[in-house]
Amino acid sequence: MNRFPLWKNLIVVVAVAAGLLISLPNLFGEAPAVQVGLSSGEPLTDSGIERVKQVIASQQIEGAAPYLDKGRLMVRFPSVDVQLKAADSLREVLGKDYVVALTLTPNTPAWLRAIGLRPVPLGLDLRGGVHFLFEVDISTAIKQRLDSYASDFNKLLRDNRIRRSISVTGDEVLIRLPDAADADRAEELLNDADPALDIERRVSGGSAVIVVRMTPVQIKEREDFAIQQNVTTLRNRVNELGVAEPVVQRQGVDRIVVQLPGVQDPAQAERVLGATATLEFRLVCDDANPLEVERTGRAPLGCELFQSRDGGPVVLKRRVIVTGDQLVDASQGFDQGQAIVNVRLDSKGARSMLETTRENLKKPMAVVFIEQKRETVERDGKKIEVPRVEREVINVATINGVFSNSFQITGLDTFEARDLALLLRAGALAAPVYKIEERTIGPSLGQDNIDRGIEAFLYGFLFVGLFMLIYYRVFGLIANIGLLVNVVLIVALLSLLQAALTLPGIAGIVLTIGMAVDANVLINERIREEVRNGSTPQAAISAGYDKVFSTIADANITTLIAGIVLFAFGSGPIKGFAVVLCLGIMTSMFTALTVTRAVVNLVYGGRKVERLSV
Amino acid sequence: MELFNAKSNLNFLGQRRIAAVFSTILMVGSLILLIPGVRGLNFGIDFTGGVLLELGYQGPADLPDIRARLAAGNYGDAQVQNFGTASDVMIRVLPREGLDNKVVAGQIIAVLKAGDPTVELRRTEFVGPQVGEELTEQGALAMLFAMIMIMAYIMLRFQWKFALGAIAATLHDPVITLGFFALTGLTFDLSVLAAMLAIVGYSVNDTIVVFDRIRENFRKIRRGEPEEIMNISVNETLGRTIMTSFLTMLMVIAMLLFGGETLRGFASALTIGIVIGTYSSIFVASALALSLKATAADLIPPKAEKGEGEVDSMP
């Protein structure tokens, strides 16, 4: 009696062993490091990696240990002094195409990293940093779209010689037709232009009003687009900041969370995040030799020298065909198996584009990315901030047809097309964002929080363990083993999920231990009761575990419900607590019912037992 | 070692009228305290919006001086308190009409730096008022939703009379804990809200254990009044109920003592919640089910009578 079949014992052994292995990386602490990535946010190429490694080698930095991590090169250093020195020289040599960020990296041994194991990432409240919550003004995005419709319709009806006056009020475009007889044709034209729109006609006397509204689906699409684009913009900016492991995420309907671990100056971060970028379409001066222009510094009349993103000069016309604020949408697509970027312009942009393309068929056109940044410069011995405009050509393509409000950019591979679409969106037309929450946690406070959390956990665990041992003796000891395994499993699961551990998360672990004891108390009390009622020791163990099963399941499922609700409704710190609570409930059921039982069976099972030490 | 008399037969349900009066007084008292005009909750900036600054001074902070300086700088309404140690100070200001949070924070820091230039800014938080409104709404909604889900589960596993008993016991606990927060003026922030939901889970957990035993005893002891059987069940689970509460309490007290200021609200809420939760699962939950005339027939399906020792399968 009270023997586990082999498979059950194996499950316990495997679970405990896996738990220990997965939670192992948490024991090694952190080392100062420098993270090197590309400014564009793309993964480093092999040649890029070689370059960085060479620089490190040439600087003769002692003890540097580089390894690749999520497309960035992480270089660990034995001390902060070496780290700072190395970061400075790396910045100097690598230039602006690379982002060099100071960070702390886990001291995980290479063999653990090789099998993909990492320690639990720490939340902002434990490691220090800045947290922003931005709200995207989606009503402005909708308004922009309606304005764009209004001007499109105006052009459409004008081209068809229909007299009209058009205005935008609230969420409607109102088209007044002085002659009601035009209404049928106007409606037909509008319908052809965009069949998805919600069109309604009101006739009063001799005149008619056509009301055009966006359908809920279109509004949703527009909102999603505006937010997604803002996320992209912010992510690009964060890359500029050179922060290791930043978080830029959409939260809820119209919010964006930005978390910058290790950043201590929210003002600087906000400045960069708030920078504005735009783009322009220009014709290429194809009669000029870019290298020649670069060498002499003299461009032909009406032309200007630009730098291309891939390096190398490009000479463009001074006249701008279309600016970024005339861009309505950009998306990646495929045409006959080739990657393309679909671009949509508003009517003003479309008119200009139509005229230009008509006259310049088969000529190259360039997309210029313009960014306004602020940078600190030293002037007369004082550090001041000056605005700086950065312009670069991100794409040159040949005009293959006459087009106006929508066209395609071809000649790209899939990766490039995706990035160009992102950049086009990121560069222009950001619906305004407002900061509605900001939290800054100093690094010393973060360390304090870790220390206090761990201290609370250790003392609590010590008290509980001691009491269990005194009160239930051998069974108390076994329960304590179960509790330890429980902690190991929670840490292992958190490491596996890479869910950030926060102070509320540590509180969750502490509370879970308190609640996990409950299952063991239930079992041990039940065994005592069975012994009192005259059961043999073996029967008492068996009955004790069996009878409490449904109780433990019921009790834990109700707590799990509370945990899941917390997770669903909560944000930030509450979510961290909820995750740990839910994981803890599951692991504690496993440890209380299976792990402790396996140990009990090992100790008492299959032999004659006079009395139980419970 | 054993602390509880295994043969205890205390007449808990016999005292249910006294318990009912006691609980009613606590509940009504808490609800009155929760009325904003009477005392109301001291909401943290998570809910109200505003600015929170945590400052570190070199030596013990001179709170009266800080308050005087803030009042002179037109921030007389700022809440100033020590945070953990004598040299750490937390300052909370409600949102200002027409003034950006950042400006407010800047002004406060400037005022305080004038008093002591060595003051170190350890943490700042700005929360927009709309975030707070949403949180209050979401928090209430989460509470309600959790209750409904738990009630549905208990109805599925037991029966509506027990579900009502469990929910009453469960409502009882956070309400009284909230009353405690209103009475003491402890800050009610996000972590306390999380603690409230943990209390809901914990309290139901406790109640379920008692109900499970009642169901088992209704099956086992075929004779006997429901009151008698329920009393036996409460007595049988008494050791466990108190042991579990005690052990969980050990962990929570460790948090209270060593967890630092940030966890204080959370740990205080749990401490009160556990005490009340233990009381309610002994005195309130079964008593209410009994008052609703719960009998053996409510829990035992007429045909599917199970043999002893057989394990209930999960639904």
C-alpha cells in the first residue's frame, strides 16, 4: 500500500529536476555590460558582429565576454570602470548607426544560456527606470480621415461637374447638393469611390444632403492604424535612446506603455519620445553625378545633395512633390509574388503626384526621411541643446506609371517592404499622444525593494517551516520539502515565461506560500483524524490524501477564479501579482498532492508501520 | 504536537444570532465609515490622479518644516508623511486645475531644495485623473465579476443556499477590511485593491473547506438535524481553519515587518482580511446556509449516492 507507480515517481523527479535546472540561472547575479545594436532596430548582421568584436579586441579591453542576444551583441565586463571605458570607445568608433547602451546582464553561465535558460526578468520597481503611459488622441486621427474624405469627395464631384458644398461636422461628412436631381449620380460616384462607407440621403425641397459616415469597422481600422503607427514611432525613438530591453506596448484601446529600465532622466527620455519626424517624396536629379557633387560640394541648379540610408550620396530636386502629412496610409503587400508597399495620399498630395508622374515617367523618385532631434552641444564651454534636422534617403524607385492618390513602391524584398511601410507610417501622421502617467523609480529604491521582498520571504518561510516541523514532525518536514519545491517551481515558471517579477509579484510568492501550506495542513489534519478514528497508518495516509482532494481542488479553483479576474482587469503591478498567484495555485496543488505524497510513499509506503509521526 | 481538542464540540451554530448581530454591526459600521462625508477611503494617487514624490534626506527629515515650506509655496494641501524610515518622506498632491503634473512636481522639488539642497529624489509618479477614474471603475467591476464567477462555481459544486452563504461571508470580509482602511486612514492604493481580491479568494477558500466537510457529513451521518451536522463539521475543520490562518498570517506578518513601506498597505489589508475571513468561515457562512434551511437533501443528489472513500471527480 501507498506505493506510487513508476510513472508518477518519474513525473515528480522530472518536474523537480526541471524546476531546479530552469530556476538555476537566477542564482548567478548580474554583471555590468554594454549592449550593441543597430540604430534601425534590425538584428545585427554577421559582418556587424565581427566589426564590434574587432573593435573590442583592438581596444584591448580585459575580460570582455561578448555574446549574441536577440539580435544584439551583449558584452559583459568584470567591473563598471571597464564597462564605462569600453562603452565610450565603442560609441566613438562605431558611430551613429549603432546604439551602445549601458546595462546589467545576468551572469548566467554559457551552457545555461546555450539551452535558452534565463533568469526571471525584474520589473521596473525592482531595477529602477522610467515608466510612461501615453494616450493616443484617436479622435484627431478620425477627424483627419474625415477631412481627407471630404477633400477627396470634393475633387470627385468637381471632376463630374456636380455643384456641391462639403463640410465635416462631428463624425459626418455633409455634402449639400443645391440641385436634388444630382443626388442619384453623386451617391453612385461616392459609392464607387469607397463602397464600404455608410451613405445616407436626405432630400428637402429642391436640394439634397448626402451624409457620409465611416462604418464602425472603418473607424476601428483607423484607430488601430493610428495607434499601431504611434507604437512604431515610439519604438523607433526608444531605439534612439539606447536603452537595453525597453518595452513599448499597446495597452487597452488607446494607450501605449513605454518602459525604459535603467533610465534615470525622464525629461531626456520624454524629449526624444516626443520628437517629430516626417517624410518627403522628391525627384532624383538624374543628370548629376552624386559622387562628383559630394566631392566638389556643388550641386546643379535646383538640386541638393542627400545621404542615403545605406551610405552613399544621392542628388535630389529641391522641389518637394509630397510631404509626409499628405500621407494617409502605407502598408506592405504582394503583387505577382513581389513585395510591394501600398501608399495612399490625400487629395492634395494626389494632385501633385499626378502632375509629377505624368511628366516624369520612367524617372527615379526618392523617399526622404526627415527627423527633428534635439542634441546637446558644447558652445563657449557651456552645454546647450540645439534642434537638429536629420535627413536621409530611405528609398529610390522608378516611376512606372501615372498615379495619384494611391500607388505602389516596388523593387523591394519582403523585409525591406515591411520596414519601409513601417517607416512611412512611423515618419508621418502620428495622431497626437499625451502623457497620462509617469513613474520614475531610482536605482537605490529598486535594490531596496528587492532586499525587502526577499527578507520578508525568507523570514516568513522560516517561521512557517519551523512551525510545521514542530507541529507535524515528519509530516511537517515533508510539507516543508513540498513548499521548497513549490517555490522552485514558481521561480522556474516565471523564468520560463519571462514574466517580469515586480514587488507585488514577490508579495504574491509570499502569500502563495501561506496558502500552499493550507493544502498540507488539510492533508495532515485529515491523516491525524483517520488515525484517531482507528485506521491503520497506511490506510490513514491513503484516506488522508484521497479525501482532501476535492476540498483542495474546490478551494484552489475559487482562488484561481479571483486570480484570473485580477489578471483580466488589472494592469501593471496588479497583473504581476495575479500571474504569480495563479501560477502559485497550480504549482502548490501539484506539490501538495503529488510531490509530498511521493515523499510520504518513499518514507512509509510498502512496509509495516507501527505509528505515524504526524 | 496538537493544540486543538480533537473531540471539541463547541456550539458555533448555536451562537449564530450573536454572530449575526456582531457581523451586522461591523458591516453597517464599515459601510457608514466608507461614506465619503463620514470618513471615506484615503485613496492613493493611483485612484485620484496627482503627483507622488518620494524623497530621501541625509538625516531625519523635518516634517513640520517641509509642510511649512510647501504651504508657503501654495501647496498647503499636500500630504506629507514619513515613508519607512525617518529620513524618507512621501509627498502626495492632488491634480491641480490647469497645471500640468510635471510643473507641480518641479515646483515642489524647487521649494524643498531651497530648504535642504541635499534632498534626493527617489521616486516620482504622475497619474492623470482619467486613469484614476478608470481604475476605480475597473476595480469595482473586477470585484463584482470575481464574486459572480465564484458564486457560479459554488452553485455548480454545492447548491444555491451554500453559494449565498459563501458569498455573504465573502462580501462580509472585504467590506469590513475596507471599513478598517476608512477608520485608520491608511492609503488605499492599487496594491490594497489586489489584496482585497486576494482576501476574496482566501475567504472563499476557507469557507469551501467547511462546506466540503458539511457535504461529506451529510452523506455519512444520515440521522441528525442539519444544525447538529453542520456544527460537527465546523468543529472537525476547526483545527485546520485556525492552523491555516495562523500560518498564512505568519507569512503576512513577515511582509508587514520586513517588506518595507511599499508592501505595508498590502500586508495590513491581508492581516485584517485573514482574521475576518477566519471568523466568517466559522460563524457566518454555515450559519447563513442553515438560516436558508439548507438540509442534507440539498447536497445529496437523489440517485448518485457515492460510496465512502470514493473521490469526487471534478466537474
